[in-house]
Amino acid sequence: MAAITINLTVGQRGILRRAEEAGRNYQEAAKREDEELSNLWAEAENIIGGTTPNPPEGGDNTDPINPTEPSEEVKALKAGDYIKYDTGVTTVGENGIITCRVLYPVDSEYGLQIVSDKNVGEAFALIEKALWEEGKTAYNVAIETLNNKAKNYVNMKYAYDGRCIGSIPTVQNGIFIDKNKVRDREGNILDALDTVSIPKSWTMPSGWTSRDTGFYDEDKNYITDVTKLREIDILSSDEGFWLASRSWSYSDEVRFNIWYVQRGTVSGGRIAYISPDGRLYGFKSSYGIRPCFSLKAGSIKITGGDGTSEATAYTLGI
């Protein structure tokens, strides 16, 4: 009996040995689970923050977690096609569903992007009160403000990210990595531009010791999107809409504007200005927004429609 007990306890497959192996297996499994969870959290943070390490060059519309080849129907989408997109925000469109147009197709350098065919939500001003200081702040942060408003309509079932039309459209793994930055006259992408000074011949505003206005210089963000909108003939709109891009000019006043479009014409929506005699003003220009979305090309499916009109727009599934 003693021999049998000893053998059961310490033999080749004894109780102690099997308990030891079970402990090791448990530790290894727990370690693997911790590593997998850490990797998933890291990937999620990278996707949300747009900081995926070693991203590919140019546009990439694959799914960072489950990379799959887009279907032939998705590959066949062309610029200008109509798509019904569910924003998930029931207060807009038809219970959250709006009509969009393909802005950049799958094989473009910007990946698959769609833009709302009409303004989403109500028109809004970038400042609440027509005050100089409020106008300066609104002007300097306008690109980020407009992009944040557009991102409210991102439905993560179908899209990675959102931005306001007129911002820089470059993507990596579906994320708009430069949307809150600026493009200068030479095409360089920067975090911010130098500030503007008022003309030396003008009267200094009361209390100023420097001609630096504190307003950023104009950028050329809007050119890429506007060129494409014109190319596929979807720039025109009776309702004015903001572009995430700034400008300034002076003639009878130094005028600081955010670009907007109305009836196919790109103009400057005045935010603040300085008169030649040194007086300072804020101004409440009010326009709508047309959000643009980076779609999950490798995950979505075309479930209906032929894309040739609003009535027969493609419908999406996953």
C-alpha cells in the first residue's frame, strides 16, 4: 500500500507532478493572455490616436485589426457614387441616415472616403459673441473645431474616422493623421503657421506694443478637396458650408476668414477684422458642415442600390 501511495504521488504521472504541470500551464496561459490583452489595448490606442507604429506609405484602407481585402463591389466604387451612410445620430437625416458621395475611391492615395452630399445638422457660427478676442481664438482653432464637429457623425461600424471637408485628407490605417494641421503655400504640412502683422501704415490698436495680430497665417488645406469636388461636380450647394482652412487679406480692413463654399464658389467667412484706424471687431459668420468619413473598406459590404442617384444610393452592411 505504501509503495502504491508513493508511486501515485511522485511517479511519472503522479499527483504532485501533474499538479506542478498544471501550475506551469496556468502561468503560461495567463502570461499569453496578458500579452494578447496588452497588444489589443496598444492597437486600440494607436488606432484612436492615429499613432500606429511604422504605418505604410500613402493611403491604406485596410482594417488594422482584421486586415481583409475589400470586396470587388467596394473596389468598384468610384468618385461621385451615392452611398447611404448611417451616422448613428438619430437627430440628423432619416433617423441618422444621410446621403453621401464617394470622394476618394479605394485605390486612391487617400483610401476610401465619402462626404455628405448636403449639410448635416444646422448652420453654426464659430464664435458665440462678435468680440475681437473670441474671434481670434475661434480663427486659430477653427480647423480642429470643425473636424471635431464632423467626428460626431462617425459610426464605428462603417468608418474609422471623420473630418470636415477642406482639411488635409491624408490617412494611415484609415485614420486622418494630418486633419488638424496646416498646409503652407509650398505644400508642406506643418502644425501651425507664423502669425500675421498689420500693415505699418495703419494705426496701431489701442494698447498694442507690437504689430503681431496673434492670428495665424493663411493655409492651403482646402485645395485638395475642393479640386476633387469640382472634378466630380459636387461642389455646388445652395446652403453654405465651412471648409477647414483659413485665410486673411487686407484692403479697407485686415480681414481674418475661414473658407466656406456657397453655390459652387469658395469665399472667406469673416471671423474678425482690424480697421485702418486701429479698431478691432469680431464677426459671426454662420454656415453648415459637410463631414467626410474614412470607411472600413475591408469590412463593409454593399447590400443594395446601384449608386447612380440619391434614390438608388448604395446601402452598406458589415
